[in-house]
Amino acid sequence: MTALSLQDVSVSLAKRVVLSGVSASFEGGELVGVMGPNGSGKSTLMRAAAGLTPRAGGSVSIAGKAIETWTRDALARELAYLPQGGQVHWPVSVRTLVTLGRLPYAGRFGRPSPADAAAVERAMVACDVAKLAERPATALSGGERARALLARAIAGEAKILLADEPFAQLDPSHQLHAMEVLQATARAGALVVVVLHDLSVAARHCSRVVLLSEGRVASDGAPGEVLSSENLRQVFGIDAFIGEHNGAPVILPLKRRA
């Protein structure tokens, strides 16, 4: 069954059309990169898919059911959303922060179960924040906080994970590590949709890329097809080197086009 489906989705914000007639369907096990220039509608698409932004038209379905028909708790168990530039406003420990990802499974008294504790520990280890478990989340660096928030999203073990630019504050090593975490999540059967800007990372790691331009889908398919020289010129306005290193694709922007 299709995990997530958007049909003819349109969104207007401040009287400006941000998304116009976007349609796409996604299956469990896919790692999908959403790419496009600044202002092309990537974050709005993610929020619309999570049911967080009102639509001017179109529909969103989760596991074959209209998103509006899901209860809040059931949807939280089915879908996790990691927003761009997430913040932490309370000095809770990293362990407590990651445990918040298990709230959809909380029992009558809201106490974490052994299964919750095990999921939290797995997520912290996977995202390389186990050693920070007792640190106040407000005392973390930007990159450490980004990893802790990713761990919170992973801990929920939702069937759908939507992550909006989760790597923006990560160093190159942790960017690659986080992408490996998302790959492993997809291999375990979840649908992972992630907003990316790094062309090579998308080409190497994603099973599919959705390329947005001016609020519409410009291309959707395998990375090698979508991230072509022609699309990079037309959508991003750049010339790029497209090649391989040790059998892995490399895409290097070279210059802007007039």
C-alpha cells in the first residue's frame, strides 16, 4: 500500500502561491530527496504532507486514508516530522528530549516502558548522541542539537519520516553519518523523505529525487535521471561536473549561468 500520497496539492501563503498542483506517491522503503532552489516550495511541501499547512486544493493520504481522518495520536505513531532549524527551549536532558519521540506510545500514566527505553537507546546510539545523554539539551552545539532532534524523530519508529534540511548544522562526517541513519531507516521499511541541498549526497544515497521549481514538480525519478545537466541548468541555473569517484556519483557545481 502507498505510504504517502499527494494529489494536486496547492498551498498559498500570504496571498502567494507556494505550491501549485503537486502530485506524488511514495512507498515504504524509499529514501526520497526533495530538492530545488530557495523558495521553490520544499519546506511547504513537507508541512503539507504532514498536515501542518492548510491546503488551497488537493488531497493528502496516509496509508490510503485521507490525512484529515486520522486521529492525532494515530497520525503521530504513523508519521514523524523533523522541521528545519529545530530548537529546544527547556533544559531537559538529551535522553528526556529523545524520549519525547515515544509520546505517541505513552501508556495511561505516561511512563516510558522498557520498549520505549530500548527504542530511545537505539536512536541515541544511531545518531551518535548517547555520550550526551545526560547533558542539558539547551547546552548543546547546533550540530549536537540537530543530531539529538534527529534521534527524537527516529525513536518514534514511525512508518513515515519527513525531515526538512536535517543536515544544515552538521559537519561533513556527521552529515554522512546522518544520511546512513536515514538509509538504514528506509531499509527497515519506513518511507523517508528528506529535504537536501547537497547534489552529491542526494545522488549517492537517495533511491529517488523529487525536484521542485517554482512550486511545481520539475522532475521525479531516479537521481541519475533527475539530477541531469539539463535539469541543473534549467532549475538551478548552474553548470556542473557530473562524474564518478570509486563507482559513486559526484556532482560538483562549477558556475552560475547568466
